[in-house]
Amino acid sequence: MNSGDIRAYYAAFGQREWQRLDRAEGAIEFAVTTEMLGRHLPARGCVLDIGGGPGRYAEWLADRGYRVTLADLSPELLDIARSRLSARRIGDGTVTEITEADARDMSRWADGSFDAVLALGPMYHLPDPDDRRRAATELARVLRPGGMVFVALMPWLAFVRRTVFLADERQHLADPGFMSALRERGEFVNDVPDRFTGGYGVRPDDVATFFEPYGFATRTVVSTHGFAEGIEDQLIAMRATNPDAYDAAMRLLVDTAGDASLLGLAGHLLYVGERIAIR
């Protein structure tokens, strides 16, 4: 991963990245992710949100009494976070630090500094396997034993779907080298300027076996859009027109988000693991 490319990619997002989770697709992702956070986070403690951008999840955590450190590669997104979150204190919760940092090098924090870590962006920007190994090692290092990790991932087929969707990227589908790298190794390399320049797509069956050697016990792997993938607008519209049906659909969506039939075609996956000692 070229960190400069990632900074440039997100520099153009600005307030849109804060607002992304308000739109239908983002709202489903936010609802599923926060439900999983609520189920698996400790009752209190210190949480690192690495790759947390403008701080929407950091805000959610602080609202619930956690002490939050927010870190990201993008100075522009961190500036948005500072303007919205720096003075924020809710009950016992607070955003204690907003700082620039790379998921592959979290040496600014000591071993076992956090009770939980969110990495809801970095891992799918790491096509180099050595970078992924460094990031996983760092996640394990900064977590205390018993701490929880929440990692966003993208299946390799999600990169195929986005390539089909974007007209000026579709030529890649006819490139045997591009498709071989993506299909065989999960490596997505994009030469279209100002786009998602490099990424890593997982096979869902390999997710748990990747994290477990670093000292994580897998608790769940879910699709953050569940069965609503592609129909988010219609589901969110139900919230106003038929709230009872919406509530029932959302309960079903969350309850089935880990169904194996959904994971391979998910836009994003969420891995939840508990830090244990490596024997």
C-alpha cells in the first residue's frame, strides 16, 4: 500500500465521508456494525478507532461512555473529526486523542493499551501480504488479553462488482493479469486516477484462519449489509412508510448477517475476535 495514494483518495471525500453513514447504504452498515459493537464490546474501557476517518464511530463510542482514541492516515478527515469531536464529553465518555497514524505501525501506543480496537477501513487497503501481517500483529499487540477487535474486510467479489459498476474501470475485467491477481490472491490494483487504487479482497472461509495465528479467537464474521445488499434504499424507505415492517426486517437482517450464503457477495464483512494468548 502506498499511504500517499490513500491520503489522496480520502482527501477528496471531505464532509461526504462524515455524511456517508446517513445515506441508505451507509445507514444499514452503521446499524449492523453498531449492533455487533454493542454485543461484543466490554461494558467500559479504552477503545482505539484506527482508520476511523472523521469519527462517526468514535462519536458513537463516546456517547456510550468509552474513552476513545481516533486515528487515521488522512489529515483532512482528522480535521473534520477535530471540529466535531475534540470538545465532546458525554457522561464518562470522551474522545481523548485524535491523531495521524498507520495501522501497520502503532508504536506510539504501548502493548495492551486498549480494551477494544476498531479497524473499519485499513485492512482492505492492504494488497501486500506483509502489510496485512504487520497490521494484524499491531492489532494484537495494542490489545489487552480479553480485548475485542472489530475489522472491516471486503470479499474479492466485491471488487469485481465495483469494477462492473464503474464504466471507466470495466476494461480491467478483460485483463487476464488483473483478474488472476484478484481471483487467486485477492489483490486489486487500479490504474484509474483518483479512485480506489489498491485493495485486498478476502475469501470468507479464510478470514478466521488468517486472524487466529495472531492470537484472536473468532467470535463472528458478518455481512454489514446482510440480505439488504442492493436494496438498501427500499429498506430505509420503509422506516417512514411502515416502521413496524422496517423494525422486523432489521431484526431479521441483523440476526442473519452471519449466514454463510451472504458473505461471499457482501460489500463489506465485519470480523469480530477476542484477543487471547498465543500458546
